[in-house]
Amino acid sequence: MTSETRGIQGLDSGQLLLICAGGMLAVAGISHTAAVGLVDSQVAIGFGALITCGELARLTMPGNREVAPISTAAAFGYALLLYVGGEQAAHSALQVVAVMAVGMIAGGLPHLAVGRAPRLDALARRLICGSLLAFAFRPFADVLRPPPGGAWWVALLVMALLIGVALAVDVVVAGLLRAEQVRTAFSVAVRDEARMAAPLGAAVAASGILLALALHSMELTALLAFAAPLLVTQVAFRKYAGIRATYLQTIRALARVTEVGGYVEPGHSRRVSRLAVAIGRDLGMAEPELLELEYAALMHDIGQLSLTDPIPGGATVLTDPEQARRIAELGAEVIRKTGVLNQVADIVRRQCDPLEEGPPLASRIIRAANAYDDLVSGSTNRDRAAAALERMRLDGGNQYDPEVVEAMATVIDRLVPVNRL
């Protein structure tokens, strides 16, 4: 089976529907443009080239979100174009779709040649978002086009409004897909997508509008003039994504110190982190909170490095409550010394607090996830999982939050395979 086949089989129904819609749009736009011919071919080629460059420079943001700001801004600018050097821009919405599709395909081919295939669902979303704007704006271009020397405020207002609507639709679609992929509530997924899309979307929207306006007097030189600041913006976002990825890699390496030293079982921190994040999603935690939860879950046992004699199997659930609390406090002190993870340190410190002291939700989740993994030791046996959950339920809400335990039961039911006879 090829990697491409595996990738297609890994798509859910929502992604496949989105890709099919994008494919049909591309075929319709290219077919129509091939039949009637390019209008203002130099302008179309210029924007197509900029879209291609944008796709070549696409980047992956936190949460495995693939974005191409330069490509999207160029597509928006072409969809909103009213004048080029004082001459009216007369291209149709379908030509906008065709130029976007060809530019995106051309920009994806070099990545494909070196084994970095684009995310087809992300590509389809970019195409559909730009197409929505084109179909909403181009039919009214003649009405909105101000006469020479006339006021632009009506056209600008409509441009901003339609871009806002197109981006809002894109956020809703992204939320629908992410809710299915990570199994979280739709409202939470939309909120996370909106939070992530807001700064980049504002920059892309402003760049697209300015690009459309600049061509009125600067002609095609505006494409070059605006490509530079867009590239700088994209480099800044790439650095942000790289710093966040480095953070996570460093924390994962730090979490393995307890495993290498024999203080906890191999894979314990990773399993607790995975389970904790899944529980957090099930309980509706936002993405920034989930990131802190992941960091804290990976490092929740780092305080065991202070022990002279390791706890057998690293199972803090079986140790004295005061010792477990002391381990949590020592781990929090280690984390706090980084100077940048104070919230994570507080989550780790309070993971052993009694429920009546009101520990944060993230701390309650880590306590439950850690206890479960201590009891099952990474086993995927459903009977053992059920026994561990029953033991935690019998606690009666003294140590483990009943809401967290029930959410964990739901998550485990998805993660643990059915036993085969």
C-alpha cells in the first residue's frame, strides 16, 4: 500500500467531502477559463505566480494546522480586484477559482516531489474560502467600482465584510473537521480555531484588500511590493511555530529522565499525557489549556528524581499521600526554575491536593490519569481497565473528581480495544 493510499484511507468523511467540493470547484473553474480564455492574462499570471510562491512557503502551525498566508492574501486580492493601472478588472469569479487552483497545484508539486505532500483538506479549505469570496464579490464588481476620483469607502466596507464572512465560514468548517478528528465539542473546536485564525486572518485580510487597492495605481509592481512584508510576516509565524515545537520536544526529553533513571515505568509519562489531553478535550478545555495540561502531564512525576529510594514501579497512587504531595511540590519547584512555565508548575504542584481545596481542573485530570496508568501499567486489557475505573469510582469523590473519572471512562472506552475471544 502506498503512502498516498494510506493518507486517503486516514481521512474522515468530512475531509473527503471537503476535498471533493474543492476538486469540483477547481475542475469547473479551469474548464470554464480554458473554454472562454483568460481575461487580462498578465494580471492572472502574476497573481497565479504569487499564489504558487505562497504555496511553496506554506507552514504548519500549532495543532498541525497547515496555512499559506501569502497564497491566501494573493487569492483574496485577485478576487477583490477592481482596477489595474486605472483600467477596469473584468475577470470572472470562475477565473479567480482557476487561477487559485492552478497556483495551488503548481506550488504543491515541488513539495510532492520531495515527499512532503500537502494536506488535501487544508488545500481544499483555502480554495473554497477564496472561491466563496470571489463568487460573492465579482458579480457586483461593476456596481461597487468607484468612478475615477470617486470615494472608495463603500467598496472597502463590502470587501472587509465579505472577507470576514468567508473567514468565518472557514473557521466553522475547520471547527467541524477538528471536532471529529480530536473528538471534542464543536463549540470548543470552533473557539480554538477562531483564536488561532484571528491574528493571521486579520493580517491576510488586510493584505488582500491593500493588494487589490495598490494595483489601481501601481499595476503589477504592487505584487512585488507586497510580497516582501507578507514574507516577513510568514517568517515570524514560522519562528513562533518552531519555538513551540522546540518547547514540546524539550519537555518530552525532560520527562524521559524519570524513565531512564528507573523512577517510573517506560512510557508512563507519555501515556498519562495522552490520556490527560483526551480527558481535557472531552471536558471542553480550550487549546491553550490543553497545551499546559500536556506539559504538566509529561512532567508530573519529575519530583521523583529527589527520592533516595525510588517508589516500586513509580506508582505514586500506592504511596503515602504526604509523600505523593511532597513529590508534586518538588517537581513544581524544578519546573518553576525555567522561569516561563509557572502555570504548568502550579498544575503539577496541586495534582495531589484534596478536592475540597479546589485544585485546578488540569491538576484533577492529571491525578486521575496518573492513578489509572499506575493501576493498569499500560495494559490494554478491558477487564483490567474496568477494575481500575471501578476502584477510582469507589473513592467516592475524596481523591478523584467524579466528573473527571466519568470522562476518563468515556475516553478509555474509545482508546482500549475490545478483547478478542
